[in-house]
Amino acid sequence: MIRRFDYGAPLPTEALVVDVPLSTDALHPFAVSTSEKSVTFTRKLGKDDLIFGLGETVRGINKRGHIYRSWNTDEFSHHENKESLYASHNFLIFYDGEKAFGVFFDDPGEMIFDLGYTSADTATITSVNGDLRVVVIEEDSLSGIVAAFRQLIGPCYIPPKWAFGYIQSRWGYAADKEVRTIVKEHRDRHIPLDGVCLDIDYMVDYKDFSWNQESFPDLKQLCSDMKEENIRLIPIIDAGIKQQEGYEVCDEGLQNGYFCTYEDGTPFVGAVWPGRSYFPDFFQPEVRQWFGKKYHGLMDQGIEGFWNDMNEPALFYSEKGIVEARQELTRLMDMNLGLDAFFHLKDVLMGMQNKREDYESFYHQFAGQTVRHDRVHNLYGGFMTRAAHEGLTSYNPEKRHLIFSRASHIGAHRWGGVWQGDNTSWWSHILMNLKMLPSLNMCGFLYTGADLGGFSGNTTEDLLLRWLQLGVFTPLMRNHSALHTRDQEIYRFGMQEDMKNILTVRYALLPYLYSEFMKCALTGGSMFRPLSFDYPHDPACLRIEDQVMLGKECMIAPVYEQNARGRNVYLPEDMLLVRFRSAEDYCLIPMEKGRHWIDLDLNEMPLFIRKGCIIPLSHGGEWVEQVDFTNLTLLGWVEKDAAYQLYNDDGYTTKPVLTDGLTAITLEVKDGKGVAVGNGLRVDGGKVIIA
Ligand code: GLC
């Protein structure tokens, strides 16, 4: 059952693609109270209640016990006590071990989710602006709730198949030559690779849609040479447009009134990488069309994918903020700074960035209304991705494109993927990124992954190796690091052979991973799920935070501690452990339901396959197109018969996905022998083991 409740004057966020009629009954899972402006939803929590959801946030899969704030923030430090990251995913599931319901707060402004933080037995959820739509979903199962929700918010964005390959990225790749060297180092060593990201260094003065003609003298040639090597370049595009006369994007934006404005209608100015910048008003369809078309210039050079950044939007400072800070500094200059004055000085300087007052000082034209930014803050990044998606689609409507964003909200999953932001080279962040996966999937974001190896700080080779062992399973598999940190490309490390071997596992598993991704994208399923979703009546599964289900057939349990040579794993049923060293080198160990210690050397990673299921394994490749989806080995612990639905398509056109569906081939094991049912697929079922 799905019910909708409205409060205040909800704005048309377009998060829902289905018209849910307003509920006429008074049944509400929360006690609702309104103050002058805000609306608060309160619910008592039973001792053992769990709360799932909220997408991209710190802490657990079970969100209970902390306070979260939906307010998209350029947050470079993902500590446990952070309330906001780059995204606002206001969908939660409350589960008491028996019954569950899902709830979506369709509110584009600030929301506070106090989930047993102020008082351990109470969830208090506040909409600061009080204009929102609340949708409550009741279904028989946890996965059923997610599926129903996903029907309401529309299908997930689908990237091209090459985007499932390994991508190398770093803030600092500043020239054509450097890109060529990176690719050569990978190819010479046979380290699989499908893409290289270009960070802000490729631009001129951080101006969107420009590229430095000195360091990239012939971008078209570079793209075409890279394509020969089966590599795609993926440039970054930021939200802020440099304020500079003569810069086409700036001039056009000003002439046409495409930028966000102050109350008096003059364009708002905030600073980001290029210094003083303007911010396109992505809520206006005309602005989206204009901005989206700007991507075409780079596409004309041969670019097929982009990442959108700084689109919370991040603000280093505003005109007003810097004037005020200067005045305050002048006042403090001659003072002997004691405790309070010193901390005040620090606050003045630090407080210039992403300042609340600045977000309250500019306006949008939103669905025919002039709306102050803070009311729709959390939609801004998603609508930038929408502009890109619409622009890329209009370039070639037949072809899929790669686009992933930093900021997002529920609804933006229809227009692009997301990466998990600026993590740090810490062991704890492997676990944090693992926990985000099921939560992001619930909210519709399937194409996602973390900066492998960690963005800030210096990685260590064992950390990168273990992080890659998680990245093997995430649709977006990208190694990315910050400027001035230790070099993080695989070939920089003594353990490069082990890292390469782990990448071969990714490419070997591609038929399975792609297939599961597509099935979930098309049916509203989650590729990653908490164990409790699949085993709701197994109390041991309810609170497991470091293992997640992958696809219908598998469970993953990565190692995330330094110097560990294995880990404890709980198997909710009999499973086949596949201990991979590489695509070719793995062993199969049938294991019984229960708790186990699994030995895992640094170069070994586990995958667990449910007993009675089979998954396909290819022979891998050095790039996605090399992977043969028809010559497969089946892995599984099968008593007698088993089947797997392998979905495949050309991976590049939008049509097969949108109209005809995908090609489905059933891989079967009959009496322990692998056979393929379908068009011309050959399977050597050699690896099927019979109990
Ligand atoms: C932001 C992004 C990061 C990027 C950097 C420079 O911090 O999150 O990925 O490398 O900006 O563009």
C-alpha cells in the first residue's frame, strides 16, 4: 500500500514519476507536529528496531543512533560525526524484525534525521522549510518496499558497457603526454584499463568546456589514439562558471540571464576553483539545454563520458563573505588574541566556505516561481547532471554515455551515476564505502563506486590492494587520488602483480556483474543488499554491517583491516567460497551455514555463491570489449540442476534497453553438466562442482 501526505506547499521536485494520490485516511506512521515553518515527524522506536536507507551518508547500514542532515555539502572529511555529505537521499525503511514500511520525504530543502540520537528510543525527523510530500510504502518484504519505491521514482540511469571497466584517475594529470604515459604503463604491463579521467588540470584557468591548447595541443588526436587503445577519456565539469569577459560561457550566461541571481536580479557571485564564478540556474529547461549543449564541444573531440563536480554547489567564499572576513581580520589584527578571539578568528576564516548565509542569498526560477536557493538546495547538483544527461543524449540519442556526479538527490539517479566523494586513504573508509552501497541502491543509484585507494592522504599498497578487492564488485571501479598525495596508479607499487591479478577478476566477473546491474536497473532491484533483506528471519543477519549480498546469487565480505590475513564471515546458508587470486587462479571451497574464519592472504579475495546457484565467469580481458560473454565457465555448488539468466546486449545503444529489453540466455546445469539454452552460446561447464 502506498500513501501520500502533503505539508505546506510542496515544490514540484519531479522526484516521483508516478502520480500518487493524496491519502484520505489519517493513518500515519509518525506523530506530526508543525511549528511556524517546520514540520516534525516523530516515532517511538522499539528496542530492536532497525532503520535502513539515507543513501550516501557516513556510519552504518542500520542508520539508528546518529543524526543526519540532508544538506548537500562539499565535505572533504568523512568522519563518523559528519551529518551531511554531498547528497540528500531522504528514503528510509523502518523495520521491527517483523513488519516494515518505507518512507520518502520529498523535500528539496534541509531536513534533519535524528534517528535515536537525542533520545535513543525516538526518531525525530524535521523538515526545516515545512513544504514537502511524504510517501509511505507498505509491502510484505524489505526488497518489496524498495521495488515499490523504485517504481515511483523511475528507472535508473544506464551507462555504456565500457564504463564497467577499470578507470584510472588523479587530480594532477596535466598534459597529453602524461595521459599517454599512464595508458602505456598499464598496457605494457597488461593491467586492464578502460578509461582515464581528466581532472580540472586539463582546463584553462578552470574554465568549463575549455582545454589547455599547450598541454593538450590536439585533443581530438589524443582521443582517437586512446580509442585505438580502447581507452576513453573522461573530463570533469564543475558547476561554477568563471567570471571573465570574453569567456564565451560566461558572456552567454550573462547575456541570456542564465545564472542564479541575488534578490535584486543581478547575477550571484561565489568563488570556486576559477575564483569568482557564476552558477547556472539548472532548474530552467532553457538553461539546461544551453549548458547541456556545451558538452558537445568536447564530444566533437571524441569524448564519450564526463564527471560533474562541485555541484552542491561548493562555495569557497562569496563577495559578501570575503568583505566581512576582511573587516573582521582588520579589527582583530592589533589584538592580543586570547582563547575566544583566536577561535573566533579561525571561525571567521573557516566559516567563509559553504556559508549558510550565502546559500540564502541567491535565487532560482523554479517551475514558474522565484525560489530562494536554500529551499531547493539539495536538487541543484542533480539538475546539473540532468543538464549534462539531456545534452549528451541530444548529441546522439541512440548512444549511451557515461556521466557521474558528486552531488545528488533522489530523482537524479535517472540522469547519471554518483561516486562516493572525497574519501581518505584510511582502512575504515573501505568499510564506510561498502556500507554505502546497499543504501545507495535502495535510493535508486546503481552506478556507483568509491575512490579506490582513497582520495585524500597517502595510500599504502596493501590498502589499495584491499580496496581494489571491494572495487571489483562496484559498477564504477575508479582509482582516484588528490593532488600532492602519493602516486596511486597500480604500476607504482611493488604489489602491482597482485593488484593486476585482482583486476583480472573484475573482468572475468563482468558477464555476471553487468547482467546483475542491468536486471536491477530494469526491474527496480538492488544489486547490493543488506543480509537482512534476503534472510529477514535470521536474527544473525539483522545486524551484519560488513558483508552484503551481491546480485541474486552472491555475498561479498571484503577484508578491510590492515595486516589482516583473513576475516570472520557469517554464512546464512551453505555457500561456495571462491577464493580468487586472479581470474585463472582460484579455489572453490564448499562451506556450511554458520560462522567461519576465512584465511585470506593479502592477494586473495573471497566471493560466496549460494548453494544451488551458478554464476558465469569469463576469461577476462584487458578492456571491456575484449571480454567474451559467450565463452563462459560456470561456478557453483550444485547438487543436480541449476540455472542462471545471463542478460547481455550491445552495451552501447540505448534502444535495446529501452524498447526490446535485453537478450536473455539461460545457462543451465543439468545433472552436473553445464549447458547453454539460447542463441549460440557455448558453455564449458568444467567448474561446476557437485556436492
Ligand atoms: C573535488 C572532487 C575531487 C577532485 C577535486 C579537483 O574535491 O571531489 O574528486 O579531484 O575536486 O577537481
